[in-house]
Amino acid sequence: MKRIQAIIRIVATGGFFVLLYATFTIGAYFLTAWIYRVVGHVPPPYLIQVINSLLGGVALGMVSFAIAVLIGARPGRRNMGVFEPIFAAMEQIARGDFQVSLSSTSYRANVFASLLAQSVTQMAEELSQMEHLRQDFISNVSHEIQSPLTSIRGFARLLRSDELEVSEQLHYLSIIEAESMRLSRMTDSMLKLATLETLEAPGERKLYRLDKQIRAQILACEPEWAAKSLELEVAVPEIEIVASEDLLSQVWSNLLHNSIKFTPRGGKITVEAHANEAGIDCGISDTGIGIPEESQPRIFERFYKVDQSRERSNAGSGLGLSIAKKIVELHQGTIKVHSQLGVGTTVIVALPGTAEH
Ligand SMILES: Nc1ncnc2c1ncn2[C@@H]1O[C@H](COP(=O)(O)OP(=O)(O)OP(=O)(O)O)[C@@H](O)[C@H]1O
Ligand SMILES: [Mg+2]
């Protein structure tokens, strides 16, 4: 029915303009005939025809333009009505309120409005998710910062007492020192992660010896693993890799520190790497406390720690694995964990594009 109405409307409009054109051409005929009479010269009939048609066309064009300007303003206003809820929703989003409800079905008659409503709704949902992540991040940061600050404040207060033995004073001071170092490591990790999140690619890559890098990292944390009498087995052949050397150092360091931290005295850590067609696989395994199955999918989340109440010596910020994952992903690689509670953990990093010698 609507289609028939539309066809009738088009035919009627066309007819109206044809009629208008005929009227203007006839008008032009009388006008030019009078001018020829006054001037006293009549041009040849074909020229008269051309002049009358041209004048009729010009007049029609001018009138059509005037009508278009007049009518054009109206439908514009009428169409704005369809878009008004969408504009209102956009203003709401700009004010920081992402709870918009635009049902695209209400715009079925206007395809453009419907698409716009869908996009605006999707944008609001994504912004709302980002806002939740931001709020989570802020509450995690303040929570993580609160706990060392509370310790520092508490032990500093205790130190005011005159009745403390020197050994007690030294003990409290060492706790204050450890907690402030933890705070400093945490802010350092947060800054690293924030910087990494802004990157799309790992920056400057170069060809270097991966085996040397891993051995250097193992050596750098020797005081920690030696202090716990951990055995270190290294099975890494000569491998060259094209990557960002600084960033990958951070990955091996974070993984090694985890293995050292979560493996009891006398345990063993094994570092293996091998190159294949696709790239390299590097695995760091330990005979440590392991990770419960339900926690394994979450350990790469920012601030996630399996046991929040771990003793102070083990207290980290739960950012090490997020940083490692981000760096590996910037290199188009993957990082996976296999772990069994009470038996041990293996973290495998796979990186593409390498060459073995
Ligand atoms: N090798 C491992 N053995 C047992 N648990 C592990 C191991 N590696 C990681 N985890 C668990 O995963 C959690 C997250 O690790 P992640 O390295 O991100 O944080 P963290 O070591 O606690 O703190 P940070 O690395 O920021 O100092 C750890 O708190 C721990 O519960
Ligand atoms: Mg860690």
C-alpha cells in the first residue's frame, strides 16, 4: 500500500513539473513575441523555439530550486525527530553515563538511523566495560598500596616505644624497608604495564642469542635461588632470535622469579628451549607449590594472586605474569601454564620467527 502511495506521489510530482515547464515555455513565447514586436525584428522560427525552451527551462529550474529550499527545510526537521533520541544518547555518553537504551528496531523505517542507533549502543556498552575495568584497576591499586602502607605505619608506630630491644627495632626496621621496597616494585610494575599497554609493537627488534640472554637472567637471580638451595637445570642450545632484547629479558626474569618464589627449599627449576619451524618454545618448570586448576586461567590477569594472604617474603603485586603476557603478545607469541597443585608448574612461551645454530 505504501509503495503504491509512493508511486502515485512520484507520478504526481513529475506531472506537476511537466505542467510547470509547459506553462513557463508558453509564458516565454508571449514574452519574447512582445519583445520582438517592440524591437521590430523577428528571429528565424528554430531560434524562437530554442529561446522559448531555454527560458522555460531556466524558469523551471529557479522555481524548483525555490521549492526545494522551502520543502527541504521541512523534511530535514521532520527527520531530525528520528535522530533526536540518538543525539540525546550521545550527549548522555559524553557526560559519562553509559546506560543508554536505543532499540534499533524502533528505527526500522530509517536504515541509517537504525545503523547509527546500533553503533551508538555498541559504543556505550564498550565504554561501560572500559569504565568497569578502570574502576577495578583503581580499586585494586588502592587495595594493593594500602597493605604495605598499613604495615609501614604500624611498625613505625611500634618503633616509638622506648622499651624495645635493639634486635626488635632492627626487625621492625627491616620490615619497613621490605614493605617500602615492595611498594616501589609495585609502582615500577604498574608503570611498566601502563607503558606496554600503549604499545602496538615491541619497538626496536634485533637478532641476538636467546640462550645467552636466558643464562644471564639465571645468573642475575643466583643469590635468590642459591639462598633457597634450589637446583637449576638449563637445557638451552644456541638459539638466535629476532626480538626486543630488553622486553624479553623482563619475561624470563618474571618467570624465573615466580619459580624461585613459589618453590620450597631444595626444589628444582628446569629451563628448556628449542627452535622449530614456527619459532622457539621456551619452558620454565619448577617443583614448587603448583597452581590450583580453577586459578590457572586467571593468573595472567592484573593483580591476580592465588593466595592473597601469602607470607610477606612471597608477597608480590600479581603483575609479573600480566607484564610477561603483554610482552609475549607484542611479539605475536603465546604464553601458557601447566600446573599441578603440590607437584609443580611449567610456563611455556612460544615465539615466532627464530633461527637455531
Ligand atoms: N611458578 C609458579 N608456581 C606457583 N604459583 C605461581 C607460579 N607463577 C605464578 N603463580 C601464581 O600466579 C600469581 C600471579 O603471578 P604474578 O607473577 O603475576 O604475580 P606475583 O608473582 O604474585 O607478583 P609480581 O610478579 O608482580 O611480583 C602468583 O601470585 C601465584 O599465585
Ligand atoms: Mg611474579
